[in-house]
Amino acid sequence: NPPPPPLVLPDLSGREQKLAAWRGNVVIVSFWATWCDPCRDEIPLMSAMAKRHREEGLRLVAVNVGEALGKITTFLAKWPVAGTVLHDRNSTVSKKWDAVGLPANYLVDRGGSIRHWHLGALDWKAANVTSVVTRMLRA
């Protein structure tokens, strides 16, 4: 599987973060926005999964696409993310990742390759989704 396009973005405190820094973990990369209802529904489920499998090396990286910082922090006060929130203010990274709709979810394996991706919300409690994640964690 090809490596994903580089993902280098500021977190909410303005510090630059690189996806490469999570190499060795299985990473859920989720592109989202506060106006996106399905994003709002799935963030708590993804967060619960990331917490549950944290010891096994699952990480959640939630990339906000195109919104102002104030909007994001207000949203996160209500729907916290159990992971790292990055800020794709002018949508450059989401375009490179072909995230043409939101949410767009990607599963990146421990070696840094995209194994699965899905446009639109996923049911993070469904067996077909959880089994893919647990399989990747055991690999």
C-alpha cells in the first residue's frame, strides 16, 4: 500500500505535528468539521475505541477542515476527542488526501501505510469495523 501524502499540521496550540511521529501505532485519521452532523455522531464512538485500545497502540488524529479556532474549541468542549486535533485551516491537506466529503476516515497501519479508507460516517461499534481495527492492532 502506498504511503499517504504527508500530513504536517498545527495542533490547536499552534505546534506543528507530523503523522510520521505516530509511526509504530495504528492511527485513525479522521477529517471532520463542526457543521457535519455525522462527524459529531462518530467522534464519541471513535474516541471510545481509541481509549479502549490505547495500550495496544491505537491513536486518533482528528483533522478539522477549514474552520476557525473558536468554532473548534467550542465544539470540543461539548464533544471531546480522545486523541490529537489538528487544524487544516485552508483545507490543503484534506485535498491531498482526497477527502472530498466529510467525514473522511483513514486507517493507517504501524508502518505508515493507508490500509482502509471510507468517505462518510462509519459505525465504529459495528463488528465489521471493530474487527478491521483489532486485526491491524495484532499485525
